[in-house]
Amino acid sequence: MSSKVSWFILSLFVVMMTVVGIIAFDNLASSLIFGLGVGGIFGWIFSKKSKVKE
């Protein structure tokens, strides 16, 4: 079973959304939840490698 997710892009989205969460929220827990939640979801969506039909 091979992984179809680019882990670098996924981790990059999580870090970027965590930084945005720190800027947007005053609470550290809220910013971490926002970063992991939103960054994980969007990172997973954008980092999935599409299947190429041959």
C-alpha cells in the first residue's frame, strides 16, 4: 500500500495555519486547534496526488 499524500505539503499547511491561528487568536490552545484542524484538512486535500489514467 503506497501513500498518495505528500507529507511535506501537509506539514507545511499545518505550520502555516498554526501561524495564522497565532496571529488571529489570543488563546494558544485555540490557535493550535485551528492550525491542526484547518491545516490538516486543507493540507490533505491539496497534497493528495491525483491518479493519472494511462
